[in-house]
Amino acid sequence: MAFGECKVYSDGSHYIAIPPSTNPKKRRPKPPEEQIVVMDDADDFTETEQQNDLVEKHDFNDEVVPFCEPTVEEVEKTKKTRTLTKQEYFEELYGQTTNLKKRERKAYIVEKMRPYFKDLDKTKEYVKIQFDRKLRNLICRRVRLSRKTYLANFNYFCTFTYDGLKHTEESFRRKLMDTFKKMVYRRNWKYEGVWERSPEKKRLHFHGLFEIPDGTMPGELITVKDYSPFKKKVQVTNQSTYFNERFGRTTFEELDTQTLGAAIAYLMKYIEKTGEKIVYSKNLPQYFISDIMDEDIVCTIGQEDKKLLLFDNFNCWDEGCLMGQVSPEVIKQMRKAN
């Protein structure tokens, strides 16, 4: 028995196929979420800003008048109100508490969201549901990252940092992404990466895995020996003259099977700790499509045995046509899916 039109992906060690299945259940549209009016705490404003807001309401005619403590009514008027959904407010609080431990983070969010629910139990229940949702999303993002990575042939781990004399933070982000898009379209590059801020100077830079085909590297790769104030030692790096001239400082580290795993773990660290989103080029699929023959199946795996573990030398078929044993060259010829 053959399984047609299977989605095949790699977990880094083996190829796994997912046969097509039907889902009789239809997705029902989510009802619109209730909106709430959030009042920012007075602590969110500096004392000077509060005083200036209150002083503007009085005309002192240039006479020296000692500052009087604002009344409760005046302080309330200086607070800002915003209208947003409960989930949007949760996301805002979640982003503000990235440095807290999970228990402290949850307690802080419950305290902030308590006024918008009937009782404390309802608040805790809602926050728990949202934390479960964030965990599910994180797992999905990790799975997507690993499947896209192991199906590509990344050969460089790169870091791009901008020079303040050449770019602002906004122009650096915009023009670097535009350059990557042109490299994908014109030179068949592939990439995935994440934006990060340095721990000390908070300077924005980009870490990414790149598949750069031979002969498509613009400029030259030069070896530079300099001192790293962060590592506090002399280091030797490969840098791109093309990107250095246009943006600032770059590093291009060649990847192999061992360093690829470390690079994936490095990117995953940021999507777990800071919630950063991974940036993907459009030509990075999660699966390729192939018919699977019985003799190529080791066993069934996964929940309810719905997945097929394949031999390392299984044959790839496209609509009844044998394309050859699985290899990077054969996979490039197969249809892709996400």
C-alpha cells in the first residue's frame, strides 16, 4: 500500500512523513472580544510630567508661587486611559515582565487585570488560559523553526550590527531587510533570523542562518583580528566588505553539522526568553511533497500512529514519477508546502 501526497520533514536525524487526512470539523469564527478601558498608573508618569500638566492649568502671572501638592482629582485627570481588548492588555503586560520568573510574572499580571473581572478566580482562570496559549504558540514556533532549518542547507551563521554614523535604528532595520529580499530574489539566498539587543549597550543587531550558494556572495569575505570588549579577548572573524560598507560590522561563521545545532539553540533562546519573532525568507518550506511506498516505511509513530518514520534512503515520488533517493538535490525538485 502506498501513501500518496505525504508531507515529509526532517527532525535533524530522520525523515518523517505525514499522510493526508480529512478534518470533518469546521473552524467556527471567534466571537469579538470584549473591550476594556485601561487606566495607566500614576507611576507611569514622572513627577515632573505630572507637575507640568497641572501647572499649565494655572496662570501665575509670573509671580513666585510655591508648588502645592496636587489633589486626588487633579492626579486622576493626569492619568491616561486607553481602550483595548483583554488579550491585547495581557500581551502588553506579558511583554513588560520578560525578566520576571514565571510565578512572579503570573502574579503581577493577575494583579493588573483583576479590576476587569468579576472576581479573583475568574482573573486567575483567564490568565492561566492565556499562559497555556503562549506555551502552545511557543511550541509551534519551535517546531516550525526546526523543520524549516533542517530542510534547508544553511552554510553561514551571520551577525549584522549597524554603525551609528551610517544608519539610525529604523533605517538599519528597513534597509537590511530590503537587502535580504533582493538577495533572495536575485541570488537565491535563503535565511532565517531574529533581532536582538546587546545586553550592555542595547544596540540593535540581527542574528541569522543563511544559505548562500557558491558564487553569490557580494564583495569579499575578509579575516579580521580585533578585540572583543564583551568576550574580553582577541577574536578572529570573517567579515563581509559589502555589508560592512553599507551597514557597519558583520560576522560570517561557516556552519557544519555540529555548529548548526548550536545556532538553532541560539535562535530558540530568544523566542523563548524575549518572545522575539523569527524572520523567514519566503522560500523556506517546512515540508516537501512525496508519495511513500510501503518498503520505505520503518514504522508508524506519533499520536495515534498517524506519522511514518522513513528509512534514510527512501525513494521520492512525484505523482507516480520516481525522482530518486532522498538527497538535497532531489528535495529541490520536489513540490514544497508549509
